[in-house]
Amino acid sequence: VWDMYGVYFTNHPDLRRILTDYGFEGHPMRKDFPLPGYTEVRYDEEQKRVVIEPIELSQDYRKFDLNTPWETFPKVSC
């Protein structure tokens, strides 16, 4: 529960990550965790090692345009 959701248990003698890496930041099952995550872990053939790079989130803030295409049609009286 602590690893995935971040629920902290007081006086627990051994809180550690079980399902994620030791250097993993955040808790992936929480609603505020972004779907792509914060970092990309991949193997680089040129460097012959594992590379950890930050992911650029495309939407930091979403602005929803609430206009619908139906508002552009002329109103017809019956």
C-alpha cells in the first residue's frame, strides 16, 4: 500500500519499495500521478548503459474550450 499509494504507517519497522525501483519517486496508483510518469528509463546502445531521462509533460494545465459546433448553426423557429 505504501509503495503504490503512499499510505504511511506509523511505527512500521520496514517501509520499502516492493513493486517499483528503489530510486522511484512518487506513488503510481494515485490520481495525481501522470499516466506517462515523470521519467523514462531506457537502454542506450551508444553509451552501453541504462539512461534515465525526464519526460516533458505536454499539458501542465488544461484549458477546456466549452463551445460546441452546435452553437454555430442558425436558430430555426418552428
